[in-house]
Amino acid sequence: MGVLRVTNALLLAGAESVPLPSALLQAEDGVITYVGRESEAPPCPPDAEVLDAEGMLLIPGLVNAHTHAAMTLFRGVADDMPLKPWLEEKIWPMEGRLAPEDVYWGTLLGIAEMLRAGVTCYNDMYHFFTEGARAAVDGGIRAVPSGVLLGFLPNAEDLLAEAVEFCVELVRSGPSRVTPMLGPHAPYTCPDLLLRKVITLAGEHHLGIHIHLSETAGEVEDSIREHGVTPLQHMADLGMLELQVAAAHCVHLTDADVALAAETGLGCCHCPTSNMKLASGFARVPDLLAAGAVVGLGTDGAASNNNLDMIEEARMAALIHKGYRGDPTAVTARQAFAMATLGSARALGLADRIGTLEVGKQADCVLLDLSRAHLQPLHDIVSQLIYAAQASDVHTVIVDGEVLLRDRRFLKLDEERVIAEASARSLRLAHP
Amino acid sequence: MGVLRVTNALLLAGAESVPLPSALLQAEDGVITYVGRESEAPPCPPDAEVLDAEGMLLIPGLVNAHTHAAMTLFRGVADDMPLKPWLEEKIWPMEGRLAPEDVYWGTLLGIAEMLRAGVTCYNDMYHFFTEGARAAVDGGIRAVPSGVLLGFLPNAEDLLAEAVEFCVELVRSGPSRVTPMLGPHAPYTCPDLLLRKVITLAGEHHLGIHIHLSETAGEVEDSIREHGVTPLQHMADLGMLELQVAAAHCVHLTDADVALAAETGLGCCHCPTSNMKLASGFARVPDLLAAGAVVGLGTDGAASNNNLDMIEEARMAALIHKGYRGDPTAVTARQAFAMATLGSARALGLADRIGTLEVGKQADCVLLDLSRAHLQPLHDIVSQLIYAAQASDVHTVIVDGEVLLRDRRFLKLDEERVIAEASARSLRLAHP
């Protein structure tokens, strides 16, 4: 891939960093080899690709810690409904009609939307996940796909075996932008027997696990009734929390759950918009942060959000806890930015490779255009990013040192075709 | 101004309307003379200005029912702070340094941001409000400015006299896009004597009143301690609620307050982002709607939001009450859209002129570009608008039949100069 240089940027290398004007980032074969003052940068190699970032903010790419990307196919099909009829009458019948190619195109639509919103990596769980992985490769984005495992499906064990085979093969084929995980849907949809197998196989093959945990109050009540413990404690008892686990939602936690999450390094993937929209409630994010837990941020799927905009998601995270706790200092802009970058990276076990802009990490980064009226005046760049910026301020997106979006135009992805394919398939799924 | 025709649009004439494809809107001298099926439209006059809206959604302009537009000057100056030091150490010292010209440029910056977000009318309260009104005229937007009246200022009575004079003069000079109101800040900053004068003068001159009511729990407690009644009941006792009143926030209401608001037609201006950010709490919007109260929607100022994006504000209104009430049907997308249009128009006493696209009303309307990935597929246009659309989807903005933004470019406002002037002034105010 050669050398890429981003010059003349306002750099925010991570949530803990001080903003640095006139900064330069250099990447060689996808890895950051210099990031800092332009005046102290190494000389420009003659064959380098140089991007001038005058008037722009350079940040680490946003990491969407929990989504079902192909569910863009169901965006706006059903809203403002109670959960049961929403699932049983709307979502599940449409999912029952899904073909593998639908997942491919739906995922690509999600990828197009995410790249435009500055997302350079996402954690996915869905049916036909090899198709989702193929879409990620074709879109150029970094992805952590997992196939959804549901214990009530007759072929659950076959799907697990296939998933493990796919993961092992992918890992064997060498480094790539795709890091697969295993995806048991949730404790209430996967019996212990299946979960134990997942845990054993994940441990054996060094794979992470992506699961939904403690999303609703009812789920926690049911777990206590059935197992005598909360979903988090139940997973700990099975030995899951010794592995790398990205746990979506973590809304209804006991004090002991919060401590357990912090102790075990569980990746708590906060999804504030989805938790509002489906009336799940307010996750204990301030408590998790205070306990030193790993907290990432995700959009969830487009059927329960209905967008994949991580800037907005970070804004939501910074706003709702203030209102709910009655504390205007709860979840600061800086904490929300940390969640959307390094926090999510840690939740996915990728913090050594992404989440901040540092020498030795992958060059996954985003340039935001600061020139528009809603971003002026500029007093505090983190505040501006979290409370005022829009997805459409994203000007350039780089993954693994490859420029995927430049001047808001895709260089790799055929957006028009993706929209046409995904939309046509979505209409057929909704109106068979 | 002549004849303006918008052709080939997907029309959503109001929150109660069924979407209509292939629609046409015609305006003559700023007033809508036809809106409906293109096939049944009157012939096109030869001198008409025709805008082709192929692939676009035509909606009534959004109405921001409560803001302090010039506070864009303080965007990002201080966030994540408790209210008292935020006001006393940050906002008030900067406001103390404001010059009239600062308010003019700060307001214009807010207008630029609002127009880009599809806002065609806003309800403003601020210092040097004649400068704010001048900015509205120069920007071309519809505005309801009021000068903030604070009882503790030594010149409060003089400011009231000046405000009345300005309002009367403006009304006398004939119809315009500016409808002034009187702006007593709040019951806790204005003694009864001043409020009684405001009420008398407003009644005499047929002026509306813009006030903050029941924003925080502390304000309500203080009112009950001091006056024996809630702020709403206190205003009712003074006779204010017989007039047209736009009451910002209305967060902490008793059951009796909710009934009183509905009975009197009080314009409750819901500001969900500000209420989250300042930790004021969750307004009883589902109860107000159920009681048949007038509920509009506002962004509040950019110091406590930090943007003036009404699409996002409507999304916030549709999301947070679901989470807080534990009810996924609370505040539907359609209700949020109604609040952001006709609800706000009613709260400002302008429902006979704006808030829906109907023959006889003013041609204040917005075209949104539906082509981008985050708005695909298209199943339910109201859901898409509230849960997925972005300010940057706004393509064209028309106020009073005049095209102010076209293809995301300003035709009247010099955005570059506005940004430069406002930003320079903001930096001087923050670092004197």
C-alpha cells in the first residue's frame, strides 16, 4: 500500500490527548509510523500519497461496538411498537425470508452509512455472517463479524461448527481487516449446553464472543428465576468472562454485576438509542465508568435506532445520563468520545491495533471538516465533536492506511449500486 | 415576489397528512395557492420560478419554539458543568461583555445553522433583541424575537418600555416575517410587579409572551414556598395564561399544571436536549399530549445543546420518553414531527400562517434529499425523517415564498462572512 501522509491537521489522537494543531500522520503499509507535530516529522518519501487536511480535525476512526449491519434492510419497517409484536409480527417474518445475498447487500448499505459517519470498524452479529464478512471485505472497512447462534434453531450446532471453521480458516489465512468472533445471541436464547460448547471452542481457537447481556429488566428477572443469578453472573459461572467478550447493552446490572464487569474486563457495549427506542432503560454507564469497567458504544441495528451514526450515538451517551441522574457532569464529552473509540476497541479486544492514533497502531482515521456554521466558533474540539458535529462533517475516511472516502465520495464502494440493490431487496422482504 | 412552483415532490403536508408522491406546491407572493397532486395543478404561469424536487421530500419548515440564537457565540465554551458555576463563572461574565453588534452576528450564525437544518421560523429571547430582529430580517428567516426582561436589572422597566415601542412600531409597519413578543425571563427572575406590567401591555397591544416556566424542580419548590403555588398556577393567577404564551421547558408539572396548560392553550415548548444536558429532567410530554395541550419543540440556545438542529431535537423527543416511561409507543415519530411543525406554530400563535402546507398559509417549506445511504430503504417517510434523517439532508429552504437555500447553498446570507464575524467576536468575548 505504500506511504500515506495526512498533513496540516488539527489532531485529536485520542480522548486523553491534548489537541495538536499543524499535525502530521504518516502510515506505511497500513501502520502508523509517525503522528505528531508537522515540524518534527520525517521527510516525505517521494512516492507518498499526501492528503492536505487544512481546516480539518483528524481523529481515530469511530468503532461501532454493537450492530446488526444488514438490518438496514428493515429500517423504518416498524417503529413505535411494543417489543413482542414488533419482533413477532414484523422483524422475524422478514428475517425468515432472508437470502444470503440480501445480507450481503444490506450489510454493504450499513457499511456505506457507517463510513460516511466516520465509523472505521464495527462489531456485527447476524444470520449468514460469511456474507456479512464478504461485504466488509468488499467495502474495505474493518469488521468483527459473528454468526448469530440461537439455541431454538434445529441447526444451531451445525451453525456453530461452520462458524468455528470459518473463523479458524480466516485467522489461518493471515492478518486482515476482519476479526471474526462467535455470536451466541443471549443467555435466554441459548441453553447452557450450547453456551458451554461456544466457550470451549472460543478458548481453544482464541476467538472472542459477542453476546447480548442484561438488555431488559425482564431478562434479568427470568435469569434469576431460572438460574438463581443475573445473566452476567451466569456467564461468569459458565467461565465465559475469562474470555474476550463484547456484551451488548448491559442495561440492568446489580452492584455486583458492575464490580464483576470491571474485574473481568468484560466489554460492555452501551447502545443508548436502541435502549431508549425499545424502552429497555438507562444503562448504568456512570457507575461502570467509575468502577473502571471497559465501556464501548454501539448503534445496534437500524431496525431499532434507526441509523448507524456513531457521532449521534456518542452525543446520546453524553446527554441522557445527565438527565436521568440529575447530574450535568455525568458522562462528559470526553468520556463519550473515549467510549466511541478506545472503549469500543477494548470491548472488541482490538485496543492494541485501533482506538487511538499512535505509532504502531493501524491507520484507521477520519478527517472532519470544521468549516460549517454549526461547528463555529471553535472553543473546545471535544465538546464540538460530541455535542455539535454531524455525520456529514466527515470528509475523509481511512482504514488500514487505505483511503475509502475522500471529499465525501467513495473510492472503493459503489454507493449507488449498493443503495439500489439493498432497497429493492428490502421492499421484496417487506412485501413478498 | 411572483409565483414559485415546487414540482415532482414527495409531499408530507403535515403530521396528520398521508404522504403524496408527484406533488406540486404553488405560492404567489409568499402565500400557498395550490398544494396537492401535480396532475390536478393549475397551469404554470409563464413567469413562475420552478424548482424540480425529483427524489425529494417536501415538508413544512420546522419551527424552533425556543432558542437564544445569539448564544451560538458561547457554543462549547463550557460544558459538563453544574448549572451555578456554568452560569456565574462562564456564561454571565461573557454576556456582560456583549455589544449589540455581537448579538447581530451571533444571531446570524444561528440563523445560518437553523436554515441549513430546515428551520424556517424560530422563537428567540435575548439581550439587544432589536439587533437579533435585524439579523432575522437580513437572513430572510421568519422570527419571533423578544427582548429578555430580568427584574434584577436596574433598567428593567426601561427595557420593557423600549420593547413595547419596538413591537408596536413593527406591527404598525405592516405584515413581515418578524412577529415580536415580550420576553419576561421567568417568574423567579421577574417580580410580580414587572410581570403584571408585562401582562397589561401585552394585552393592550395584542402581543404574545415568551417566558421560561418550571424548568427545574428547584424552581417549582421555590415558587410553592414563596407564592404557595406552582409557576404555572402563579402565572394563571396573574392573568398571563389568558394571553398567547410560549412557555419554554415545562419540565416539572403537577397533574393540575398539565390540566391547566391544556385548558388555557398554553404553548408548552419542549426542549429535550437542553433538559438532558443541564440535568433538568424529563418533561411530561406524553401526559401533555394525552391531555390535548399545545406542545411545541425547541433547541434552546447553543450553550446548552450545543446545536440548533431541529431534526435531531425531534428525534430526541421521540426517543427519551420511551426510555424514561418504559413504553416503546410513547411519543411516536408522527407526534414528534407534529411538535416540530404545527405544535410549535400553535405555541407561537402562528398556526393560521405556518406549521402545515395548506392553501392560504405562508410558503415556508423545506426539501430534503432522500438519496443518501442512511435514508434507504424508504418504508415510512415520517419514521425516516424523525429517526434517520440528518440536517445535511436539507437541500432547499423556502420562507415566505423566497428561496433562501438551494442545493445546500445560501442565496441571501453571506455564510462565510457570518462565520468569520461571529467566530472572531466569540473569541474576544471568551478571552477579553
